[in-house]
Amino acid sequence: MSVLNKMLRDLEQRQPQSASATHSAQLAYRPERPLWLTLLLLLSLGLLCFAVYGILTRDIAVNTSHGSAALEVTPPGAILTVAGNNAVIAAATDDSINAPAIAQTLTPDTVAVIVADTVPLLSEGSDSRVNNADIVAEPPTAAVAAMPAPPVEDKPVATTAKSAPAAGKMTIERPVEPVAQRKAALRQQALTAAQDGQLQQALQYWQQLQQLAPQDAELYLVQAGLWLQLGQPAQAHAVLQLAVAQGIVHADIQLMLAQHAAAAQQWQAVDALLPPQFALAQQPDYYGMKATALQQLGQHQAALHWFSQLLLLQPQQGRWWLGAAISYDALAERAQAQHHYRQALQRSEILSVASRNYIQQRLAATE
């Protein structure tokens, strides 16, 4: 037993020494890390951080540029189409828009006489016609440089790239018809309709042109002529009054309004509608109507002033000789009256039968 106890004690003494030796051996065995390996690891870590920073910066820049480009993208439905009704019209008032004037027989109690041949009048029963062939159409390709651009409707602008058309789709834009071409097309359609006898359809085309060019006096004159052809002088008068309301000053418009008033025996209105603001050489009928109105108002000296100028301008016109003769007759200047009656009778081929009979009666009465 003693031997056994001694062996156990010896083992217990040896166990701490062996554990301490094993721990010392482990500490002595651990190798040290080289410096170059540490530097390489640090450099790799820096490069990795720089690469990540570059990738993030590039993504932000690309997203920003795509966002700004999306603001300029127009969605497929944002194509603007301007419907224009558009044509420049060049139409002249036909001289054949005339009507029989109002004639009276001079009696001892009457000093003012209106003569049928002095100035033609427009009335509801008159055979008034507009020669549409004389209206010259401008070529459809004529461009109006000074004409303002037609108004367009504002459309919302896309703010994201989602509104852009899908790849492979084609967007077809509808060409906007120029204003001048639209006007030329409408005018040609109006002329064609009038030549075919479709006066109502022609009026619709002229009215569309009037909306495009409300200051064009010729448009109102052509419409008034068509209304007269349709036997509706009230409509013609309304169109001419609309032109005056638009601020248009035109000799032919004023003359047609005056003829309408003369048909109703409104001579004061006729005189007011015909102020002396146009050249007499260009508007002889205008001043012939004014002279007749003054004659009917008993202002024979003022009427002779215009008849005398008209005779200097157009001595071949028998109506001016007849108008002056009536005023001289009313002023009891028989010599001048007979002279002018005879001059008018010499040009009787352009006077009516009633006027020729009236001249012969007055020559017999003043001899």
C-alpha cells in the first residue's frame, strides 16, 4: 500500500508540470504575421471601398439625366392638331346688281324728281346677280407671312419616362393645314358652289371665310350679292350692317346700304350714308346716288355740284345729263334745263323708255 500511495503522489506532482509545459509550447509555436500581408489587405480594402463609391455615384448621375430627359418627352397623345378654316378672297361687286329706280313725274307742285336712270337701286324685286367668274381665286400655295400663328391648345408635358412611346412604335403626326391654304380652299369651294347654283352652300363657305378674315370687305359684299340673288334683301342689308359694325369703311358697302335706304324713300339716310370721303373718279355711282339724294331733299344747287363733276368725268353718261336737267328745271333755269334734256336725249340708247318719255314731256313744257 505504501508503494502504491507513493506512486499516486508522484503522478499528482507531474501533472501540473506537463500542463505548464504544453501551454508554453503552444505559445512558442504561434507564428508572427508578415508586414507586407497586412499592407496588402489594407490596400485591397481601400480599392474595394473606392469601387463601391464609384458605382453608387454613376447610378445617381444616370438616374438624374434620365429624369431630366423625361421632362422633354411628349406622350403619344400630346400631338396638337389645329383645325383651321382658312382664304384670301378677291371678289368685286358686279355692276349688274341693279334695280329699277323710283321715278316720279314732275308737276308744278313738285321740285324734286327721282329719275330711274340716274342711279340704279337695289330692291327686293330687282334682278341682281353676282358674276362669280369675275372673282379671281389666288393660288392655294400663296403664303401669308405676316399672318399670326393660330392658337394651339396647351397639353400637359410628361414628367416621367413612363409616358414615352414604347420601343418599336411609330408616332404619326398630322400636318397642320396653313391658314392661307385653308382660305384658298374655302374660296374655291364657294365659287364652285355658286357656279353650280348652290347659293346656300356658297354662302356657308363665304361665312366661314368671314370668320377667318372679319376685316375683309369683299367677303361681306359677295354675301350680300348672293342674298340678293336669293331674293332676300333684308339678309343682304344685315350682312352689310355687320361689316359697318366691324369698323369697315368701303365705298361699295356704303353705296349698297344707301341703295337699300333709297328704295324705302329714306333720302336723309341716303345722304348720311354717303359722305364725300372717296375719290369721285373711282366711285362715280357713289356720288351719283348722293346727288340724287340731295335732289330729292330739295338741295338742287348741291346736287348740281356733283352732277357737273360727274359730267366732266363721264360726259357720255345720259343719266348725269338727265339728273342735272331735273335740278335746272326745278331751279327754273329753262335754258340750262332744255340744253341738258337735249344732251340726255342724244344719249337715249342708255336710258330707259320711261326716262325718254319724261325728257320729251319736259322739253315740250319748257319751250
